[in-house]
Amino acid sequence: MDTRAEREILIAPSILSADFGRLGEEVREAESAGADLIHVDVMDGRFVPNITVGPLVVRALRPVTRLPIEVHLMIEEPERYIGAFVEAGAALVTVHVETCPHLHRTLEQIRECGAAPAVTLNPATPLISLEPVLEQVEQVLIMTVDPGFGGQKMIPMALDKVRSLRRWIKERGLNCRIEVDGGVNLDTLAQVLDAGADILVMGAAIFAADGGIQEAMGALRAEIQRLRPALAGPG
Ligand code: DX5
Ligand code: ZN
């Protein structure tokens, strides 16, 4: 019998809430505290109302950590920048369906560049919009806030899509992982895990935690362990 205990829950700290003056140190600290990957939020001031970083920052972080770097592109025309981010060191690139009129082609481009392709949905975008590409992606990112800023409150209705996707993955024997991003913290962890997430992106809950990165990661891991027995099996 499957149990969730057999399924690994990964933590992906989002550097959006890190201190950029000491970015390398903070990423190293997250790694030594047990992070599984590093999540880099790229915003263009057009698709989302904020501007963050480009390939330069991925290149700067690449020698700092052994963890895979995943790049979350919240930009229009992402196909123009995929190559640069992969070359800079991104192991996975996730694009929003809302920005990709030729989604199949864009995902192929990510794979051809040498990174794992993944796709992201805003809270109000229906799950069915990525149904045609499910076999093409290694990961689906379900946004649980409207993207643009760290530290926002979770929009719980988006978790219904996590539940439905978990069911599709099981029924179709798919391999892709489910990642959740936005408002994930100690208080919302139980509902996110119960819905069926594999990977938890967390910015404020890790980098803006009062007690520091180490303590925050420890508390999150402990809570994940505590919740495991109550959870349904994977896929
Ligand atoms: C939001 C970004 C997130 C953000 C999450 O647009 O995609 O990755 O950093 O931040 P928290 O965990 O603070 O909601
Ligand atoms: Zn993100």
C-alpha cells in the first residue's frame, strides 16, 4: 500500500525574500539547513507588477550551492530568455501558460536547451489549460497567490487544482511533480500537503522568519514529519 511517508516532500526556498546584500550566504545557509532546491523568481514589470533579477544572478549563485536552481519565469515572451537562464545554470525552467501562446514549442525549447521543462498556472487559470502538455513536463507549479510579491496570503481555492492534478497523475500514471508557490508557511502547510503537493516553495516563511533560516527550516521539516501519517498516499 502506498503511504505518503514514501513520498518525498521537497522544500524550495524562494530567494525573493532573502537579503540580496548577502544572497550567497543566505543561499548557503538554506542549503545547510536542508533545502532541496533554490527557487529564483524572475519578474519583468509587465506580466507581473514587479521587477526582480535576470540570468546574471543565476550565474552568480551557480558556484555558491550544489542544489539545483529552478527558475520561475514571470515574464512576457519567456522564449527570448530561456537559453540565457539555462546557460547561466538553471536546472529547471518553469513558464506560465498565460505567457505562452505556443506552449508545446516553449517547453520543447527548454528541454533542447538542457533544462527540465515545467509549467505554471496562476490561481484563476483553469487546470485544463495545461492538460495537453502534461506528458511533456517534469513539474507543474500551481500558484496559490497572484504572482508578483513575496509574503502574500494564500488563495485557498487554488488548492482544488492541486487535488485534481494529483488525481490525474494517478489515473494516467504520469511522472510529473506538483509544486505549490505562494503563502506557504507553518499555518498553511497542512492544507497544502493534504491537497497533494510534492514541492513547497517558500520565501517569507524561510528568509523573513524571526528566528532565522536554520530555525525556520527545522520547524517546517518537523511539521512535515508530524503531518505525514495523516496524509493520503501519493499519486
Ligand atoms: C510570487 C513568487 C513566489 C514568492 C513566494 O510571485 O513566485 O515564489 O517568493 O513567496 P512567499 O512564500 O513569501 O509567499
Ligand atoms: Zn515563484
